[in-house]
Amino acid sequence: MPTEPDLVLPTMEAIRRWSGVDLPNAAARHGLADFTALLAELEALRGSMAFEDEPSSFEAALRDCRETGA
């Protein structure tokens, strides 16, 4: 079994402390291990994009996400 990133155990403890919920299964723990790679990918994008790049404006994003009342 590959070694887990250092982030896994402290994050599991933080989840337990904040929500009172333990990770439910091995799949959840595996997903948490993948979180380190996601953070690295997001960090690589830092400074390269602005909110205005997509969607074109904050107002357009709000309109696109608005729920329609029934």
C-alpha cells in the first residue's frame, strides 16, 4: 500500500473535531489522499486566472446559477 500524504491524518482529525464524523470508509480516505494533488494543481494556477476570465462577469455568473421559482 502506498504511503499517504502527510495531509491525510491531520485532515481526518480536523473533520472529526469540526463535524464529529469519522471518515466512513477506505474510499473516503483515498479521496482525501488525492486532495494533496488537487491542492498542488490549484496552487500551480495561482495568479494565472482571474474571475473575469470565465464567466465574463460576476453578474453573469449569478444569472447562470439562479434558481427559477416554481
